[in-house]
Amino acid sequence: MSAETSLATLIRSMRPQLNQGTYVFCTVGDWGAIAPGDVIGSFREAEGLTLILQRERAAALGLSFSYEAAWITLTVHSSLAAVGLTAAFASALGQAGISCNVLAAFYHDHIFVAQADAQRAMAVLEGLAAQA
């Protein structure tokens, strides 16, 4: 299966999936006692290592966090070279007053929204796909 680049096809085929659980963003100086298998996503910045973990795991590790998120996966296999998908769904979510944090991975785009906004975000994304 090859990655999709057509914006119209990407939007029409997004098929957002709400993953179970609550996820948090934490920052640490290094991996320390954190097992790579505990981490949903990571990014190294000059100020430290940002980790995305399940809330329960972050709490068990004693990591501090302030943002509790729901994780939505767009199940379409989007190309990393595709143009406009992030702008389309971020604009739709923004118009609904929903903040989003996006992680583009090799196969899919992953959207983190405030836990309280999860169902509204799903409705917005499903509506966007239906209009395409």
C-alpha cells in the first residue's frame, strides 16, 4: 500500500480513530528510567526531551504534566510529502475552538486534543471527511 498524496482523497479517507486512554506531554533531561516501550512519541528539543505517555505511566514514573489529551489517529496512510492535510484538519478544529497538537508519523497523522474535547473533535473530523 503506497502513501496517499491527494488532499481530496486524504480528507475523504481520514477515518479518524479515537484511541483509548488519556495521554500527557512530559519533558525530561534524558531517558533515565523510562523504557522506550512506555513512550507513544518523543522529540528532542534544545530545552529537553519531550515525551508523550499514557497518563497512568507518567504518574507512576513521577513525571509532571499539565495537559491531559485524547489521541486521535487518522487511519489513512498519508504521505509525509502530502500538502494541506494538517492545515485542513487543524483549521476545522480551530474553527470549532479545539486546540490540537499534531504528530506526523510514517504511516499516519496523530492528533492530540484536550481530553474534554475528544468527542467534539471526532465529530468535526468526521464532518470534514463527509464534506470532501
